[in-house]
Amino acid sequence: MAQDMFDNLVVLCPLLERLIMSICDGFTHLNVDAPNLQYFAFGGSFETVNLENILNLVEVDINFCNEDLRWILTALAIWSSFLIDCPVFRGSQFRVAF
């Protein structure tokens, strides 16, 4: 699936509650705008992850398997600052796998 098709699919599914992204070759940017999203999981690498309108998100799984260490450290820095600064995530569950 092309990246723009995925972006359009997510936008056209406003009732989406669970999103699992795994082995997304060819995706460089992940854009998710999902007001009912409660669970988000992804495995793989993206240059940027843009999450908008995710006030119902309570659980996040991130799988860094098979990624190089430099990308993992960069991603952890980006995610940790995002999650710490966002009041929506207080009390939420986060899992990170290597």
C-alpha cells in the first residue's frame, strides 16, 4: 500500500480504535489523525511519526526489532519527549521491545 493511500484510509475511518503497523517498507512518515484511537502499535522505522487528535489513546506498543542502534536511540528520544510532554498520556501504558 502506498503511503498516501494509508494516510487517506486513516482519515476516512474516524471510528478507528486500534491501529497496528508492522513491517511497513517504503513508509518514511507516519501520519495518524484518529479521534477514537485507543491502541496504537508499530514495528519498523519511520523518519517522523505525527499523531494528531488522539485524546482517547491509552495504550502504545513500539517494537524496534531489527533496527540499527542509532535509529532506536533517535526514536526513543523523540518518543520520550513527546510522551512526557503530552498530558493526554498520563496513566497510559507504553511498551517498548527490542
